[in-house]
Amino acid sequence: MYRATKDIILPTTITGSLPRPSWYTENLGTRHFLEAMVTRKFREQYEDALACYIRDQEIAGLDILTDGDCRFDDDVGGQSWTAYPPMHMAGFAHENPRPTPAGRGGIAFPRGHILHDYLESRVMPVVVGPIGRGDLQYTEMWKAAQRFTKKPVKWGAVSAEIVAFAVQDRHYKSPVDRMFAIADAFNEEYHELADAGCPVIQIEEPQMHLLAARGVTDPVINPKLMVEIFNRTVKGLRAKTEVWAHSCWGNPSQQRMFASVQSYKASLELYDQVDADVVTFESSSSGGIDLEAIGKSITGKKVSIGVIDHHTLQVEQPSQVAEQIRAALMHIPADRLVVSTDCGMGREGMSRRHAAYKTVSLVLGTNMVRKEIGAPEAQVLAADERYSLVQKIKDGVA
């Protein structure tokens, strides 16, 4: 059910996370959202940060907005993305979290690598009983953001398998049982969110491509299982809302998780099987190497390509963004193409100003292509020359 992208040619958005304002010093921690919102200082900072995130996206001209992952804490490598669900779900020992063993989920970095700090910060609750949705309060957090804007606010959250890989388990005999339990709990939570009117629910980082890239050939934990987990997570949702599957190659501390550029080709057949309306692909940082293969493989869904590299502080020129979109249009029709960032821009390593101008370039570049194909352009208030504080020189006289 297309809601947010319906009737928009080349709709624009960002993956989700944005850099925290320096004055946003409050953290949710282990508190429930509604509990924290009772606290005057947290509520003021949270709502002010939301207002900044949403307004920055509006003046950039994005079609679909996010809450900037405002709910997550100021931690190492954006760890709250993984930790928030088990900290608030049933079945976990919340009072006694433990570090995730190195190498779980195929992630291992030696001491001396910046991402070793990321591994040490994966301190998660332990599974001690049947997993349930607990008190995630996704609906309340989405409402807190959506009431700031008339534009659709996309809700994004971590996939079931990533949470399952990150926690230790004293209850389930099989990791598959643990993954299914988390997927079922998420599904219940997402149905409440969709029933409340959320226009887009984005499941972040299904592991098909990452397991394939790491050469995982386990007879049980394999890319095919990841499709089953994704579809179990979103079962029944497409009748109520727009479902997105966000895939990328990682962004803790704005770092690359692989030493070399990776390809999606080995996983594209599986991504065509996910029960989603839109599948997103990191494309900018790889130079668009998979665009032709994506166009051939993903045929029944919309495709979102990243045109902004979240690893770098260099702000892309609108002409560079336009060039990437034109390259995608050679393989993906305009009515099925969505324009986004490769991944989030708020995992510790980027300033608010860099993220804001990258977003502006994303829309300006999209507008260039929209004009070429006769599609309506978005207003970009951030680029309106009438409001420049610098006086222009006319005829050599200031």
C-alpha cells in the first residue's frame, strides 16, 4: 500500500539517523519513553531536537522525513540502535547486561581499530525467558515526531536478526527460535504503529547481503533464513502501511565495515522475495556498481538508491547527485525509483551542518533530474537566494 511515495516522481528521503545537537545531553537510557517524557528537562530537549531535525529536512525539501533517531542515546557508534529493543522488551534480564562476544554475527575488529570500541560497547541484556514486545512504545515515539509536520514521517528500526545476534541467550535452545520470537514481537508492535497511521515502516539491515558478503554457508543461519525472518517481521503490514527494507554496508562511527567495496549481486534474488514495497541499496559509496543488476533483479517493488555517502564529510554537489540518479534511471524506471542516502548520517562521526547540506544537495540534484523528465520540483528553502546574508555584486559594484 503506497502511501508516502504515492504519486511522487523520484521521492526523496534520508535513511534515518541525524547528528545530535550539542545541547541535547539528555538520554533515554533504560527508561520507557513516556516515563522519560514526564521529566521536564528530557521532554524539552527531546522535543527541541525533534523540531530541529524535522525543520532541517523540511527546508531541504525532502518528501519523506524521519525523527533523526532522536530516541537513541549519545553512545559509541550508535549502539542504541541495537540496544533499545532488548532494553525494553519482555524476556530479557534488564538489570544485568553483558557484552556480546566478539565475532557474533560475523563482526570482529582487533584492539587498535576504532570499531573495537564499538564491539566493547555492545553491552546487551541477556535472554532469560520467552521474548515478547514488552513496552517498546514505538507508536508514541512516532506520534511525537509526526505531530511536528504535515509531511510523512518514516519509522525505522533494527531488524530482528541483528538483535538476536547481539544478545546472549539462556532460554532458547536454538538461535532460530530466538530470531523468530523477536520477529513475532516486532510484528505485534508494528501493527499497532501501522494502525495509528504511520505511513512508512522501515526494517533496517536484513542480513541477506551481509551474510553473503562474509561467506556464511551455515546450513541453518544463512541468507535464505533472513528472508523468512524479514517476512515474519512484517507479516500483514503491507495492507496497512508502506514497508521498506533498508540495506547498506554499515555505518558505526561513520566507518566502513569492509576494507573493500562490496556488491549486492549475490543477494539480489533474495531481496526480490522480501515482503516489502521498497528496498533500499547503498549505491553512492560503491560508485553505483550494482545498478544494472538491481534493475534486472528487483522488478516488483520500488528501489531506493543512496546518492549521498555517509562515510565522508565532503558534501556532494547537486550535479553529482543528478549524475547518479541518471545512471539509475538507465535500469530502473522513474515511477519505481526513490532517492535517499546510503545510510544514516548520525552515528557519531558527522556534524549537523555537514548532514544538513548533504540533504540539501540530495534534493537539489533530484530537482535537476525532475526538471529534465518533466516532473514537479520540490521547493528547497535552504537554497533560496532571496534569503542569503551575502550581498550579490551587480555590474562590478557591491
